Amino acid sequence: MRFRHACIESLAAVLPDETWTSSGLEERLRPLYERLKLPAGRLELMTGIKERRMWPAGTKPSDASAKAGKALLKQSSVKPGQVEVFIHCAVSRDMLEPATASFAHHKIGLGPHAQIFDLSNACLGFLNGLVALGAMIDAGQIRCGMVVAGENGRPLVEQTIEHLLTAPLSRNDIKPFFANLTIGSGAVAAIVCHEDMLPAGPKHRLLAGACLAATQHSELCQGDTAGVGLAMQTDSEQLLLAGVEVAVETWGLFEQVTGWTRATPQCFICHQVGSTHRRRLYETVGLDLGKDFSTFEALGNTGSAALPTALALAVESGVLKSGDKAALLGIGSGINCLMLAVEW
């Protein structure tokens, strides 16, 4: 896939105020740790995640997305009525029907002349949203759109802790629930528009991308509703192996489409899972870990908001500068892989 006219006009991430440390989660799980004789500190040691953020209890995904959307409009030159397509791309949803996009659209205060819909694809949703808007812009259907992702990991983590404390689980039984404890919350939004809408000078361009589906691995990470909460089980070891394998293949396609080499990007930003996944990915694909920008240490895994939030923070911190090339490396359960080339 290649893009001709699509640019990221603005990008904004919003983080919750409430911090949950890995040590704090383990303290809540002390009865389980004592019963199974698990060493304290294993959660941070195995994942590299020191803490994560959580929205207040009762926060809806559309509330989180609206916070990001409003923050975005404050820094954007685009007016609410100019947004022709609005896509909500989070794993988290307010309910099955109507689309969470409808609630977020209203809360942000966007205009009525917009096509709105949800786009869900595990942790790849936001990148898929960028691709969809870029394609619609290049096709001449629209000139401007907004993509948002408001992820609320609190119900999943709360449900997981309750289950681990009440179910008669063995050491082996708890493994599928371990990944749930890495989840955090956050929100991010971006406006993608035609280059003609932007002033003269440097532009944040969507250049090209490559994707690959390995859906034979769709059973490795599955989540669903569970009463008032959420439930998810993950075969973390197999998901890591299969994900890295798909990433290697996708990178080969990415190089063909973009003409880039491993040395081309000034910055790599991948989906934020943890230290083991990051190290294995960079070693296997052969990428320079020194060019990686990570946020999982302080934010955990925030689903579809993770990668674009890392991108926003890389820009905010000055790590990604005007004119730099960045490779966005998205891998999501399914398994699906999508890599995008951006010139900032």
C-alpha cells in the first residue's frame, strides 16, 4: 500500500491520572502468591512494566476517546465541521450497539455531516484507521478525517484479579491470565487530511505500508465480555513466537514497498507489550534497538492506543523530529501485522 496525499495533521495522547504499580497489583494478589509460593516482583521482572495508568471507575471508552479528541482539536487548525469521517478504533467499546463512535462523536462535538463507524482489530485498530483515512483521502472521497482510540483496561484487570483470588488455580492454570496484568489505559486521537489543507513547509506524511495476516494463530489470545467485566486468556509464549515470525515476513514486504532498509528509519515505534517481546522482535528482525522508543515501562499495554501514544510522546519529547523517518511496527492478536512508513 502506498499513499500520495495523506498527512497526519495533528496527534494527541491523553493519559489517566491514576497509577497502578506492578508491585501494587502483586500486593492485591498476595493470597494467591502465598498459596502458590510465587516470588514477589516477578511481574515487573518478566515484563519490564513498572506501572500503568487507569481511568476512574465507571469511565466509558467513549469518555476516554472524547478526552483525546477534544485535546486534538485544541492543537489542530481543523474545525469540528470539517471532519468528514470519524472512526473509533479501540478494543474497548461502550456496548455492542450503537457504535462507540456515535457516543464519542457527540461528546467531542463534531459536525453532523460525517460518516462515523467503529473499526476493531485488536491492537492494530488505530493503524488500520490511519490506513482507511489515507485511502479515502487518496481516492478523493474525503479531505479530512479523525481516528480515535480510548482504551479502558481497568475492568479487565479488576476481573482478572478477582478470578485469580477466587478460583482454585494452579501455577500452570494462572499462565493464560498473566498477560492481563500488563494492561493499562489511555487515549489517543489523530487528524488525517489531504496535503492541500496544510500550510507550506514540512508535513507529517503517511508514505507506505505492508501487512500480513497469520490467522491460523487466532486462538492464542482471545477476549470477551464476562458479566460486568472482561475476560481474556493468552498463550503468551506461543503468541510471542508466532508474532515475531509474522513480523519478520512483514518487514521483508515493508522493505520492498518502501524501498527502505533496516538503517533508513531514525526511529522505530512498535506495539508496546513488554521488554521480552521488544528484545526478541528487534533481535530477530535485525533492527537497531537503540532507535526504539518505548512507553510500556510506565504505561503497560494500552491496546490499540499503545503504538500511537508512543508516537505522540516521541514527538513531544523531541526524539522524533521534523524530517525524520519512522517505522510503525504494529502486531496484534489474530495474528495480524501492519507496518507503516511515516516521514515526520
